[in-house]
Amino acid sequence: MLVAVAVMLLGMAAILHLQPVNKQPLAQAQQHLLVTASSILGIGCLVLWSLRRILSRDWRAALTRRTISPTPLARDIIPAILPHPLEPGLWFTLVVWTVWVVWTLTVDDRLAAGLTLENGLLQDLTVLCYAAAAMLLFGLLLRGLGPRTGPGLRRWWLLTLTLGCLGVAGEEINWGQSVFQYETPEFLARTNIQQEVSLHNIELPGLPGRHWSNDVLLIISLFGGTVLPILVLTSPQIRRLVWMAEIPLPPWVSQGYFLVAALIPRDGDLLGRLSRDNIPSELREVTIAFAMLIWAWALWRHRTTIPADFGDHTVRDGELDETRIQQA
């Protein structure tokens, strides 16, 4: 199936590339984007096909965990947070940040207007948070690829998170264009709202002029700050599924930051009240970035596993209890 989908996508890319199009610049730009997207997706399917044996082995290993009878508690699948003096500090920082965001959006946004400028302080902080999170997650990923590590799906989740953090960091600096000032390709310049090398500012069909990526970030923050904690606390089936699939969940502090990010209004909701319309989305971006960094740091410090009897919840100092894992 993967090979068939890859052949279909690559064939579609070839047909689109050879197909004559309207001479209008926008139509040509959209054709280039479709060819590029189809090619990337087709190659991705071939990569998955080449990894099918490893994926099947890890999937079978995850299914064997389904036979464990006890249902994990929330503390069994939520990673332990950082050392004691740091955890209250993170919660206090969240409270202070929330108060400042409310003040900015309701009373005075002059400071935020300066901090949220393009390539400004908060954008640089966003990039640093995502880059640091990617490094921590990549370190965990490498540790999960060792010869003494058993099969499982955890490494694939870590790979997904690592690529996601790298992708967002790259988008924030326009894939190096903000640093090296190279010219934007013509097909991107004609479809990108800001005429930059980035995907999150591309105009999608039916959504002209809208920053659709802001809505994506809002959905992510809503899920991480409201849906996820409710499901983990109330649904034994979800907790069992998370444990079986070895999904590395964010700690409670990260979920708190996601919640605050979800409460920040969308761009346009405060139209005319702020000096710049994109201040809310910039504040949401840096809040989510900090949540991701805390998440990665917590996973790095406390690699959590659920033994068969759930009697010993956390593996301390990054050491895996190999005997219990083999039993599970």
C-alpha cells in the first residue's frame, strides 16, 4: 500500500510538473507547491516502506504490553517534573506570565509590541526553546537506539517530537533566511503572505490572507491544556492506550502553559485594540515553545516506565529497569 501511494504521489508530481498551466504567476506558484508537496509525501511513503520491518517489530512489542492487567494511574504515565526548587518556580513564572499577558491584551501593549517584532526578542526566545527541546529529545532518541534497548514505539514518538521542534524552529527563522538574507524563490514569494521562505505563511485555497498556522497552534494548545489532562484523569482506557503505545506525555507544568496559550485570543479578536494585530499569536507561540522545552527537559531527567505490577512507578536518574521491561 505504501509503495502504491508513493507511486501515485510521485506520478502526480511528474504530471503536474509537465502539465501546462495558466500563465498567471499565482497559478504557476501553486503548481510548484503541489509538485513539491507530492514529491515529499511520495518519498516519505518510500521511507516508511523501507522501515516496515522495524515498525512491525516495534508495533508487535507495543501490542504485547496490552496483556498487562492493571490500569496505570495518571502519575504512572505523566513524567515527573524537575527538582523541587524548580517546579514551584515554573508555576510562579506561569502565573506572572499570565498576568502580564492579560495586562498586555487589556490595558497596555506597548512593551509587547516591541518584544514581538519580527526577529525580535520573543521570536528569538521561541527559536531557542524549540532548538533546545529538539536537542534534548534527539539525545533521548539516540539513547533509545542502543543495542541494549528493546523494541517499542517510544523512539518513534521521540522522533516525531524532535522533527516537530526542528520544523517549528526552522519556520521561525524562515529556514535561515532571517540570518543569511538569501532571496526567496519566486514561487514561494507569490504564495507566501510575508514573501519569505516559510510554510506557515503560505496562502491556502479558500483562506486568502489568513494565518491558518495560528489556528493550528490554537488547536494544539487546546488539546495539550484541556483535552489531554481531562482524558488522562478521567479515562482508564486512554491511560492504558498511552502506556501501551509508550506515548511520552507532557508534565503537568507543560500542560499548564498549554492551557494559558489556549486562552490567548486569536488574531483579529481584539482588532483595533492593539497596536499590532499579531501580538496575541506571537505571545501564544512563545508560551507553547516554553511548554515544549519543559516537556523535553522533564523527559530527559526522568525516563518514566510502567512495570508490570505498577509498583515502582519511576526509574530514577535515567536508568531503565531492564528486567521489568522484559517481563512486561
